[in-house]
Amino acid sequence: MIQRKQTIYLLLAVLLTTALLFVPLADFINKEVGYVLNYKGIFQKASDVESQLLIFPAYPLLILIPLSIICSVITIFIYKKRILQIRLCAVNIALMFGITGSIYYLGYVSAKNLEAEVSYNLAMVFPLIGIILTILAMISIGKDEALVRSLNRIR
């Protein structure tokens, strides 16, 4: 059934992960220019979006964020296979840890290369909140599976 509390947890995780596609993840401040990190890479700040210059592509984020979104959505809609749901939740947690690690790594390495100071934005906590929500969903799915198995033993 889709009307379960784990669906709400997973849906919130999807919304938070999708928000990573629309917000800047970190800012780099150099003496001369400023840079911004989003899911596509590191761009030199400009007055309009079209003239921003790509400095360093962020392929791990470009791959991991959509994979995490797809994994969460698939997990929501396979509600009849609870064991597979639990496994996909574990995969999604690993993907979100990968997103968080990639953001920190890109920020650290790019700050050294650009000789700039990195400042992480509020969106940095979105994957961490998504991990917590996915863990809560995994616990709820496990409780549902235990309930179904206990009812099968009674029959």
C-alpha cells in the first residue's frame, strides 16, 4: 500500500535530493573572483547564468544525485516486495553517503586548486537528512515485514 509512513519518509528524501539539482552546494571565494559548486560542476560566478564559465566538471554528482532519486522512487512503488525495498533503501543510503562525500571532496580539492576558501551552503545537509529519512523508512518497512510474517505463522 502506498499510504504508509515509509512512503512519506521516502518522498521527503526524494524532495530533498531533488532540491540538490536546483541550489548551489558550495561557494568559493578567491581574492579576484568567486566560484560556485552545483551538481554540474564548479562555475565562475557571472552576472547572468548563460555566461558562467565551467571550471571543473562534477561527474560524480551528476551521476549519483539522479541515481539516488530514481532509487527512492522505485522503492516507493515496489511496496509488495518489502525485502527488496529494504535492500534498495540500503543502496540509497550508500548513494547519499557518496553524494555527501563527493561534495566534500570536490570542495576540498577545488579550494586548493583555485586557491580559494570554501563555504558550504545549507543544501549540504540535505543528503544527511535524506539518510536519516531513508533509515526511518527502512525501519518501518522492517516492521511491516515482521507483522506480515507473524500473521502468516498464526494461520
